[in-house]
Amino acid sequence: MTESAKKIGGVEFRSVSRRYGKVTAVDQISFKVEPGTLVTLLGPSGCGKTTTLRMIAGLEAPSEGTILIGGRDVTLLPATDRDVTMVFQSYALFPHMNVLDNVAFGLEVSGVPKAQREAQAMQGLAMVGLAGFENRLPSELSGGQQQRVAVARALVLEPEVLLFDEPLSNLDAKLRRKMRDDIRELQSKLGLTSVYVTHDQEEALAVSDRIIVMNRAVIAQEGSPSDLYRRPVSRFVADFMGISNLLDGIVIARADGRVKVRCGEATLDLPAPTATAADDVTVAIRPQGIRLEAEAAPDRLPVTVRKATYLGSHLEYVLDSDAGELFVVDPTSERAVPPGSGAWAAFRHDGVALVPRGE
Ligand SMILES: Nc1ncnc2c1ncn2[C@@H]1O[C@H](COP(=O)(O)OP(=O)(O)O)[C@@H](O)[C@H]1O
Ligand SMILES: [Mg+2]
């Protein structure tokens, strides 16, 4: 794992499609992964994430388009001739080999002499916090430890590009958080170009330099985690990023870099960067973008508290309004407003985005 020997190449897709008979799994997508960065493909099941990853690895050939790695056209290059390694959801460890041999396996295949590959494998295990586990069998490890072995096995190969396909989906919530932080830390420390697939928006926000949101074989939006969270361009992206309050609104005025939107009985006056050109809009409001107030105001929506739940670190409300149901997360209050109470919902401007009505 010598810094000097490391090649860092980026990945580029130019109008790449992949069809299986009548099914178009990936439809003319173009994107770039800058060298040394981690880009996440995020989207619902079946949107084309794994197919995209497998095309980077060379395990699947595009039906059309061009794929470049490190600036080189690899479209027709077989997997074995690409310097790309994939970490699978299933770990894919060899059950009869101990941890050390599992990690050293790829190096053995590449013809690295025994002493050297064992030294490198030990170093890889130390990197993922598994020094001392080298003689165990995979069955003698927890799920999280097995996943670490899979990561170490990929890291020791020092690939030009490292791919992760839903690597944490077999782990419980607490371990997922720990592992995703560890993966991110190793990736940035080693400066590895990485493409990470998940359907979990929180995981994507936590690990990525950039996120590519996919929907039905195409790219719905690409940007930094905060771009996507703060400025979704469609209802689909807003919804998928967890901005769960989606109300109908109508733009009634635009002037001086601001936009006035009618939403139920409230008229919101928002900074224009959040606005779309359309007049029929969906007002997308984060659960943390809403505050409950006791007094009316023109930019507040009258609501009735339907449900209040105390969750230790925060309160959650479900509110009814004439514009629709609202879900609110309130991390500041200690006491819940009881169900049945009337109140007013006030919106934080940085918690609101406008997207065109429709999909
Ligand atoms: N080998 C295959 N043969 C036929 N259809 C496939 C094959 N692989 C994937 N697909 C289809 O392509 C679409 C995208 O699949 P996939 O890339 O696995 O999605 P994701 O990883 O986002 O869940 C799905 O409709 C899937 O059924
Ligand atoms: Mg998949």
C-alpha cells in the first residue's frame, strides 16, 4: 500500500446504455468520477445501479456508449484487464480459507510472492481494524468483521477504481453507521477513486463527495450531498432525499430575486434560487424546516396536531392542514404540543425547495 505506486484514475461514462432484450437497464447516462473522489449511485431498486457498477468493472458490456478509466477507453476491455475491484453485498469470502488467505487471495492470483502478499494482507487487516484475526475462518467472524475482511481484500489490490455494491445492507443499523464512516475514512486517506451504490439516502449523504440519483435507468440529478438535499430539482429527488413534505403551491409573484408562493392558506416569500420557472409547483419542506407556533401570521399554515411522539433526542409530529399532511421533526422542544391542539406551522426558508409539479 505504497503511496507512490498508486495510480489514481477517474471514471467517465459517455452516453452509456445497457439493454437486456426489451428491458433498458441503463439509458444513455453520462457522468464523471474525479480521481480520488467517492461518488455514490443512489436510487430505488431496479433503477440501474448495479448494472452501471458492473459496466465499470467490465463484468457487463454496454450496448452503446463509451467508458473511460484514467482517461483510457476501456469499453471493450475485459474485466481481468481492468484495474478495478468490487466489494459485494454478500462479501463473497471463501469459507474454507482463513482471513489472511482470503485477503491475500487476489495478490496470489496476480503472482505476488508469498512473503510479500502475506505482509500486504497483514497491513490491509490492520487498516480495517482486524489485526490479530488472520487465522480465523470467516464463519468465526461477525457480519461486520466479514465485511471488513471483504474491504481489506479489495484495498490490498490497490485498485485504480474501487467499487462498492450496497456493502452494508446485511448489517444492523448501528454497525452500518460505523462501517460507512470507516469506509469513508479509508477511502479519503488512501485517495481511492470509488463508486458506491446504495438505496439509502442517509448513507449516501454521509459517505459521498458527489451523489448521482438514478431513477428508471436515467440520472435524475447529480450534485454534492448538500446540493441534492437543499436544491432538489424534481419531486422524485426531493422525496427520495427524505424531504417528505410535498405540498401543492402556486407561484403568485416573482420580483427582486424572491418568489411568492401560495400554499394552502399561507403565502411564503422565498429566496429565488430555490424556485423553478413553473408556476404550478410542489413545495418540498424538510421535516426539520417546520416549527410549530402558537400565533397566526400570513406566512404560516394553520394546522391541527394529529400525533406527537417523544423520541428522546427530538419530537416528531404529524400535522393536518388544508394543504395536506405534514411531518415535523423538532429537535429543540422538550414538551410536545398535545394531539388535537390547533397551531401554526412556520417554515424555515432554508428548509423549503420548489420543484415543478408532477413526477
Ligand atoms: N442479467 C439481466 N437480465 C435481464 N434483466 C436484467 C439483468 N440485470 C439487470 N436487469 C434488469 O435491469 C434493471 C436494472 O437492474 P439493476 O442494475 O440490478 O438495478 P439496481 O441495482 O438499481 O437495483 C432491472 O429492471 C433488472 O431487472
Ligand atoms: Mg443492485
